[in-house]
Amino acid sequence: MVGKKIKIITCHDVYNAGASLQAYALQKYLLNLGNDVKTIDYKPDYLSQHYYLWNINPRFSNHLFTKFIYLLIKVPKRVLKRFSKRKRMYDQFKKRYLRITKCYKSNEQLKRNLPQADIYIAGSDQIWNPLFENGKDPAFYLDFVPNDKMKVSYAASLSVEEIPEENKAFVRSSLLTFDYVSVREKSAVELLESIGIKNVINVLDPVFLLDKQEWEDLCKKESESYVLVYDFDKSEEIKETAKMIANEKRAKIYSVLSCDYADKIFEKFGPKEFVSLIYNAECVISNSFHATAFSIILQKDFYVFNRSWKINTRMRDLVAAFGLRERLIEKKPNKLDKINWQQIDKIYNEKVKKSKEFIDKFLKGQAL
């Protein structure tokens, strides 16, 4: 099979480990198959404005004095963030591991100067989440792609229980132009079918397309025993669970985000460091989708808690897919129950095979 020229659009550069790693994984897998692949460097203002020094919240833009006070408070923090080690590590990862196009700021720019390809892919992560701006952006629904080109989604995520009524017509009309539609959550299949989108396929997040060894090759070894916490909500239940398991294992507590009980905090990390932290952990306790995904790939004991935001279908569907529903918990367990990974292997291999078969079909232009 002759390799295809492929362009992917996804949230690849938002300084989030999961977003960067899923973009890397899809691109690398398609490259490994012999295709010419690039990720479209799509950076609309709403995805980049937290690094703009002079951006002003519209609520404070009516008067010169309020503008001045707002910027006086915000600019010093933005300078520190813009030149931080964390940002630098993400920028280095993007430069080294992602093949990208020129930068585009809008859907209209993409239409005027179309990045050429045989196949256009709307990639994974929460690109269709209607709670976020990207979930309402026509570019993430490949609106810029001509009708004579193939349009595919791979593991696109909605991450919500239902599509808001005001979004349904837009989502339906957009997806009816696609040749192949796949989503990351099983629940998203039902949501899209309910608005008239047929032949929707449930596939795994791109990080599962690369095997365990490929991820381990990115990792640095750590000798100290620790339990890893990744908690967006400062959850008391996560805190108590981490303390219990660390005590049981006589291990330290490492945290990806700032917290008051960790022995070490790793806020200034990049995507590779994120994978390494999971790879070396005794156990992972989080409310993060990709912390859970990499725990499964790297076969680490884990517990995952729901987020306070209504974006929990992705965690729920992920653990259910691998027969690990009991790892999604609401309160501290009595003890750490180890996962029997031999029992999970068969399910894992079947799910990965199905996801790769979907890619094989659209590359060959075959019917589902």
C-alpha cells in the first residue's frame, strides 16, 4: 500500500501532557505505517491567550483605569509563565517529536491556504467537547476541507453526558460530511447516533496505538519508591487514598500538581516527564484520563476519581472498556487491591487490534 499524505488537526499545543502525548502517538503510529504525516499547527486565540502578555478579560476592558490595574496584576505572572521551565519543556517536545505545518489562527486562514493532503483527520482528546470553545469551532470538524478530500475522525472525544440542544444541528451537519467517524467514548457513539450520525466506531485513545516498549523508551528510571497523585480538584478522598497507600507501601507521595501533603511536586514537567512519573510509580491515584490511560498501558496499579466538572464519561468508559470498573471509585478504599494484568491482556489486545483495524480501513478506503 502506497503511503498517504495525511494532515491531523487536534489540540496538540495547549501545555497539557495528555494533549501533547495523544497528538504524538497518532502521528507516530501513522508515520510507522509509511505515511507522510503532519499535524496542523492550529492556534486560535482561545487556545493561546493564557500566554499573551497584553490580553485583557472583556469584563475589565471598558475603562482605561481598570485596564491598567488588570494588566498590572496579570502581566508579571504571565511573564513568569511564558518563560517558565514547564513551557520550555513542552515547546522542546513539540519541536523534537511533532511534525507540524505552518501556524494557522482561524478556520478562514485554513480555507484560504489549505495544507495539502489526501486524508484529513480530526484527532483525539476533547476536540468536540461542547463545554469548550474548541467543541464549537468548525475547524475541529474539518470545515476547511474540500468535499473531494477524505475526512476522518480518530477517537474524537465529546466527554459529556449529552450534546446541548443548541449544538446538535451544528454537530450533525458537520459530521454528515465525514467519510469515517470514530470516537473515544462508547457513550459518544450513542450520542452521535441519537442525532442521526450512522456507522460511528468506538476506538481507543491514540496513546494505545503505541506499544508499552515504545513508551518505556521515552522514560527515565527513578530509584525511589513513590505513589503518584494527579489531582485537578484538590480532592480530600484522593489525599486520604494516597496517604493510605503510601503508608502501606512505605513509599513517598509525588504530585504532578501543587498540594500540601506531597513529598515532591512536579509542576515544572513536560510530556516525557509525565510518562516517566507514571512508569516509575508504585501506584497512580488521579482524576485524569491520560494518567489512567498510561497506568493501563504501563500496567500500574491505579485508582481514578470523578472530576468535579461534568466530563467524567471519558474515565468511566475507559475503565469499563478494560473490565476495570472497580478502579473508578468515589471514596477511599479499605486497602490497595492489585490488578491482575494477565486477565486484562486479552481485552487490551483485542481493543488495540480493533482500533488499528479502523485505521487500516480508512487508509485503504474500505467500507466499515
